[in-house]
Amino acid sequence: MATTMRAAVARPSSGAEAEAGPLTLAVEDVPTPVPDLSRDEALIKVIKAGVCNTDLELMKGYMGVFEEPRVFGHEFVGIVVEAPAGREQFVGKRVCADINVH
């Protein structure tokens, strides 16, 4: 897997940018996170991700505080690259995220 990825990253605004909101969004190359998967989790290589209204509300400061910088894009599509034991048939399958499933 690649060591870097392109991501929409929010950082604190400064100067004239601050009038639009507390955060500024820019597409940057960032280190690819390497998660430590539990035995029932899958690893998905994200192919495309969208910035939605929830992300924009966060940027404006309307939905609480979070660590900065923050990588946006919780709505995404990708390919399963690792799957739990007994679920190997999903490796290579295209998937999308549903943030409403708990």
C-alpha cells in the first residue's frame, strides 16, 4: 500500500481566510494511516471520498471541536484489501461507507 495519500485536510484559518470560518480546507499529500485491525474488522483502500455538508458545518465551527489537522471524507468508496477470517470472499470487492450503521 502507498505510504502517502491525497486528502482534504482542514487546518486553522488565519488572516482573511478566518472571515469565512475557523478552518481552511486544502487537498494535501499526507501519510497513509496503518490501522491495527481487530479480528472482526476489514481494511478498505479508499478510492474516492466526498466532502459533505457535515464536513462543511464542522469547518464553520457549528458542530463541536476536534483535533486539527483533520482529514475530511467520511463518505467514501473503496476496495476491501484485508478481511477477517471466514470473510476472505470479500477481498477485492468494491464497497461504500454507510456512516449511519452502528
